[in-house]
Amino acid sequence: MTEGLTLSALDWWTEAGVDTLVDESARDWLQSPMAPAAARPTPHAVAPPAAPALPTDLAAYRRWLLSDPAIPGPVAARLDATGDATSRIVVVVDMPEAEDRAAGALLSGEVGARFDRMLGMIGLDRGKAYVLPFAPARPTTGKVAAADQATLRRLLDHHLALIEPAKLLLLGDALAQALFALPLARARGTTHAVRVGSRDVPAILSFPPRLVAPGAAAFRQQARDDLLAFQAL
């Protein structure tokens, strides 16, 4: 009698799905058994949505850069390009300076004055060049994130295609990394080519004006050499 009851109890547990006395993980004994993997339907792969078309008018594109939420950086902190877009002389800075947001303009304050002196040394001013930021908004870290560089590079490529530059002055390590996968220290000192549409545009890399401070003699001399190389393009 006892043996029969024991066997009956074991049969009940077997029917309930108990196949081991002790298990390391909890189990829902009331859950329906899963179908074999081969019997479960395979979800169809869904293609990612296509990237939206970028504006093909320069004025519209500049407005879009200042307003689209998908672009890295808060909308309220973004700053527009400045200068003459028809000059074909293009200067790209890595990002706005710390004082620029309050001033509402790119390259303001002492850093902006330093930038103007750099341009003046090679016979240029902001009215004779087109100056744009690689990152429209200054990151809170003061450095363009590596994760954002590919997106910003795509936006820069489109911006350059709309203005068809004759030569480029690229200021900052983020531009050296994004365009040439090199640190600025290795990228400067030579002429590079940036593909814009079907043309290769000559480009010189140098330091952003915030680093060309009166006390930084080495940076100042190297920046001077870079500016003269840009002038000679």
C-alpha cells in the first residue's frame, strides 16, 4: 500500500514536469511548455529607416543645423556659421567657445580677438572667409565626443558640398580625428585633401585659437607656420 502511494506520488511529479530534485534556478511549474525552437516562428528582419534627406539650400541647411533635435548638442546652445559663404575660403573650428553661447555668436571675446589676429596675419578677416563650427553646440565636457564624430563628419561633408570651398583651414583635434583618423599633432604640418563632391580640396590643420595663447610660444609658432601654409594654397 505504502509503496503504491509512493509510486503514485512520483508519477504525479513526473507528469508535472519535475525532472530533478534540486534546481539552481526557480521554475514556473504552471507555465505551458515552450515549443521547440524550430517550431517557433522566426521574426522577419526589419530594415532601419532611411536617413532623412538633408536640405539642399544653404540657408535652409543652416537653419536645420540650428533646430533639428537629432543633431548632437542642445538646440539652445547651437551657433550658426558666419562670414561670406561665396568666398570659397573656409575655416572650420571644432566647436564654439565657452563664452560664445552668452554672446550669441561664434568666436567671441578674447578667443575671438585672437582668431581675428590669426586671420589678419595672412591678410584675411571674417568678412573674407566663411567660418563654421564642426559641432554646432559646445559639449559640456569641452571636447567633441568620439561617438559624435561620424555624424558631425557627415553633416560637415554636406555643408562643404553646398559652398564648394577652394581651400580649408581646419582647427582642432576633433577635425583631425574625424576626417583623417589622426591626432592633431600628427595631422598638422602637411597639406591634406578633403573630398568635396567630385573634387579634392586642399586642407591645412592647426590649433584652435583658444590654444594659441600669449604664453604658449610653441603653439603660436606652429600655428603661424600652419597659417602661412594655408595662405600659400
